[in-house]
Amino acid sequence: MRGRDKIVFATGALILLAAGLDLFHPLFGLDDAQEASLATLLIAALLWVTEAVPLFATAFVILFLQATLLLPALEAGGHPLPLQAILTPFFSNIILLFLGGFVLSAALHRFHLDQRLAHWLLARVKGNPNRLLLIMIGVSGFLSMWMSNTATTAMMFAIAAPIIMSLEGAPFARGLALSIPFACNLGGMGTPIGTPPNAIVLSYLAKAGTPLSFLTWMVMAVPVVLIALFFLWRLLLALYPADGVVVDCPMEEKGPLTGQGWFVLGVFVLTCVGWMTSDLHGYPTGVVALVPLVLFFGLRLLSTQDFRTLSWDVLFMLGGGLTLGVGLEASGLAAKIVGAIPEETSVSMVIVSFAVLTAVMATFFSHTATANLVIPIAVSLGAETAALAVIVGLASSTAMALPISTPPNAIAYGSGAFTGKDMLKTGLLVTVAVLALILIAGRLYWRPLGLV
């Protein structure tokens, strides 16, 4: 669907939605505030799915609709909500945490520390294709825990491109090309700053009174990521064997690390340790995230231009999703949706259903948009809130069967190193296997240890 077609379709759908708003009263028994919240939810879903406007612009649509429709309806119903309540999510602790992650990523890239790590590890390949694939998956997954998945994919493809081209025609070349986006998608699950859905989960859990620390998230997610990456390695070797392949990894000569580079590395380690020990020193992760901002920009290691090129669109999209959840909760719509679930439905069935629904939606829609739509409902269920929210958040990152599923997939597909059929076949297997792994981890690992 072209851009103009998306806008026409979305406009027509919005007109039909506006015309049918009055049907919500008799059909669902909604009050004015719940009707306004449902309308906002449906409009946001429509705009996120069709991308008729940029994804971050939808956040401003949500804010406008809540300020003009929801807040007056809540006040008229005797449950006033201050404007500040829907503005706060745009600069909350989670937004600061992600902003700090973006600044660390920019500094690592500016001083080529990410490339140094990748090249250093690839130098250990010594012509072994199996080892090359494992290292490529490991480096992509590790960097994606701390950097943008999209930026990591672009960088790793630049490093791997000469190797992939030298293996043209060999099945292993396709597997090597697929390994990068898939490893980046999976690696992002490992830390709260790895991908936006993780941050959305933490924010909603904090509001629900069941907060998870940075370290707890890693204790829960990193083992899942490691097993998933190992599975990806074995799967790609099985589907795209390296029989008879000998690889040559051309390495760039790099001089010694400069003093500024060592300083950036030190700040990176200090910040990560600060995030993981927030329960000990008492400072929220958002406050710790200010350390790299103050040091890198204050000492001019990063410039004003670097600040302008940060992923502000992601931050605003996160804020829009969080403020949407504020409206769903304040209006009582989330509780009403939960009340529609049959009482005889078991908790396990609810968890599995939400996980599968999330993975299916995230295959076709933005992972962040999917998380923004599903997580508020999941958190409001009340039963095993933390486990369900974490599973839904991670499930959104498992979807990688299509080029449109994630930006890393799109970048990799654009290289022409493999076909859409290759991505579909391999991506579906990874999605199903990792989704099952997450559900198993929830029952056999997180619950017995009391992590959720």
C-alpha cells in the first residue's frame, strides 16, 4: 500500500469510526470516558498498523485526543484527571533510561568501539565457517543488548558483506546473512534498553506496583537469549550447511585505543554497573542514565549534532504508548476489557493466548506498536501480572518471519543475499521455538526462583 493509499484508507476508517461512536454505548455499556478511551485506542491502532502518519506522530494524536476527549469526559463523570498525568509519560524514568542507552550507543559508534569488538572477535575465526557464524551471532546479539537493533544490523552487515560476497552461491552465505538480523532481534530482549517493548513492560509494571530492576530483567532474559542464540546457530547450520566452505575474514588495521576511547569505555561500564545495582545505591535507572549524557556532552565528546540525531522518534512513540495506557486505566476501559474474559479461563491459557496473539501481531506490525497495544491490557488482568507482561514484551521480539517484521529484517533483505522464502522459513521456525522457550522459562525458571 502506497503512502497516499494509506492516508486515504486511514481517513475513511476514521470517518466510519467517528460515525459509529454512539454504537459503543448500547453495545458495550460504555460511559463517556470509556468511549473516548476506546476511540483513542482504535485510532492509535489504525494509525500504527497502516503507518498513514509516522509512528511517532501517532503519539501526538493520542495526546491530543486524550486532552480534548478523555479529560473532559472524566471531569464530567466526577473523576477528574490532571493534564500532567498524560504528559508525564513523555519524560518518565523509562524514557530517560532509553535516552541514556541511545547516548551510550552514539558514543560507542563515534569512537568505533563497537567495530573494534566485532573485528577483534572475527580475527579469531581462522577460516572456520561454523565458528564464524557463532561469532557473528554472538557479537550481533551482545551489541543489540546495548545498541539499537537497527544500527547494529547495519554495522554488522557492513563488516560481513565482503565475506558474504566471497561465498556467493553457497547456501552458507544465506545463513550467514540471515544470522545478523535474527541475532539482533533476539539480543534486544536481554536488557531493558535493548528494545522499546522491554521498556514498556517495565514502565507498566512499575505503575502496577510490581517493579522489576534492571538486573532482575537481565537475570530473567539473558539465559533465554543465550539459549535462543545457540538454537539459531544450530538451526542455520542445519538449514544452510557450511560443507566445504573456507572463509577469509579481511580485517582492518586499527591503531591503539585513544584516551577518549578508554574514557568512553569506562563510562559505558560504569553506567551499566549503575543500572544493575540500582537496588543497592538507591538511584533510579533514569537518574543513572544521566551520567553518560552529562559526561559525553559536557566534555564535548559528543556534539550538538549527535544530540539531534538521537532516536527521538522512538522516545516519542514510547511516550505515546505509555500515555495511552494511562487513559485506558483512568477511564476504566482496561478493567472492562478484562471483565469480558470468561472467568473459567485458566491463567496458563490466558498467558499462552496473549503470547501467541502478540507474536502474530508483531509479525505484521511494528514490535513497539504491538507492545503499546497489548501490554496495557495484559497488565490490567491482575493474575500473574509480572509474568504475563514480561512474556508479552519478549514475545513481541520473537516475530521475524517477514522483511516488514523488523527494521533489521528489512535491512538484511535489502542486501539481496537471500530470498523472502529463506526468511519466512527460517523466521517462522525461530519465532515458534523462541516463543515456546519463553513460555517454558516463565514456568520452570522465573516462577520457581520467585523472579516474577
